[in-house]
Amino acid sequence: MSELLRRALPVYGLPEDTPLTLLNRSENETWRAGPLVLRLHRQGYHTRPEILSELQWLGALQGLAELNAVRPVAGGQGPVTEIDGRFLVAFAPIAGQELQPGDDLARWFAPLGEITARLHRHARGWTPPPGFTRKRWDVETILGARAHWGDWRQGQGLEAQGAALLERATARLAGRLAAYGTSPETFGLIHADLRLANLMVDGDRLTAIDFDDCGFGWWVYDLAAALSFIETDPRLPELIGHWVEGYSRIARLGPEDRAMIPALIFLRRVLLTAWLSTRADSDTAQALGGPAYTQGTVDLAERYLGDGLAVFLP
């Protein structure tokens, strides 16, 4: 991949001997190349119009008061570069470092709630350009057999008893989500992956990066995504409370939305169980995946069937 990237460097005005450093291998590969950060897209996932649409939304977010988001950088081919059938995009680097599970998360979840509310407020009032297209995150595309991130039934180490329990839990979950609905009051253009690794901290500044999975989903799903891979952290009720407090300072969060938080946390956990199986080559899967994570999902499903994860209600 580094050789492919080297041939793309002149498109961005960079010499082919610019040092390249692999930063992360997840859904895509992220590389540092001199003054830019390059994202090499996984083949067969997003189309060119989908990638362009992500960058159009990001462009519209630039300069908004109190909303810090990564800035895309166009190359000689425009916003999206194609080399040997692979799509590549560039961003300006962000100062600071990724938020980590061991950090003082209570300090950051109210500001994160504010950022999320500002993203949602912008999306509600924004008219996308013609041709704008992004994936939809709903019951079928998350829980269905042909879901965007794979079928949870293929989770690593999932045994028959656990699969049967998950079938019951996801059926109940699907019913709750159907009743909640997908009207503009509950569903719209969201980041969809505001997990800790996609939040950069620099002093008191919090910046959202990696809009690669932005699409149409439940507004409150952005909170569930922020809790990815820390669903069993004892701080979760406190973090949810801080997020709700911050969000509510900017935008309305009704009782019907708050009531759905536990269900959406469970939904995200099931989604990640599928993703860790289908993306076993990613750094994240290497570090966090495997049968233990799947078993944790089964345990969460049992709790969901029991008390609906009431502990997560704000």
C-alpha cells in the first residue's frame, strides 16, 4: 500500500519521497504523509459518490462556532483521488492525541454532548447538495443478514446457546426501534462513529475526526457510538449523564429519546460484534476482538432481556 500511496503523493503536491507513516488500520488505512493525513479506503465499501458526500458535509461544517471537525484537503483530482481503483482522501492534521479509556472521560463527555448536538442541529437545518448519498443505519442494515458491517450471527466464538439468546434479544430490540420510528424527530444525518479513537484532545479543545461512517441513523445512536468498547466500564452511567447534560444545553433531548439510550447501546454492541468478525484484519479487532468480546455481547443481551439495561437510563 505504501507504493500505491507514493504514486498518489504528487496529486497532493508532495514529492514521492515524502515520509509515510501508517497511523491506523481499521475500516480503512490512515497514513501520515508530510503535512497531510491520508485515508486509503477499503475496497468495496464506500462508492465515490458516498465518499464525496462525506467530504461535502465536512466542508459545510468548517468554521461553525464551537464545533471542531477535521478539515478535508482536495488534491489535483478534486476531493477524491483514485489510484489503481482505490479511493484516497486527504485531511489537515489535528493537534493532540486520541481520547483514551484511561483518561478522565467525565471531563469530556459533556463537551462531547455539546459537539454532538451542534452536529445534529447543523444536519437538521442543512440542505445537502444534489447527489448527496450516505449509508443508512437502521434495523435491517445493522441487524439484518446482509448488514453493512456483517452478520452478528458470525461473531467470533458464538455458540448455539448464546446465538439463541441474542436472537431473542435482537428481536425485542428491533421491536423497540420500530416503535421509536425513523421520523425526522428521531432520525437524520449523524456521525455514527464518535468513539474515543475518533476524538482528538488538545488542551481544552475536542475535535471530531473520521466521518467515514456518517450516514442516516437515530440521533441518540451517536451517544451509543461514543461508548464503543467501554460498555462494561463502571463509569458508564456517569458518562451518559454528562453527555445528556451537554447535549441538552444545545438541543432538545426528549424523554422518549432518553428512554432509548439503553437499547441503542445494545444495538451498537451487536454491530461491533459483527464488525470485529468481518474486519479481523484491523488493529481494533486485533486488540479488542475475539470470543471474549462476543461473550460480553451475550451477557449484555441477557441483561437487556432482564431489566432493559435500566442502569443506563439517565
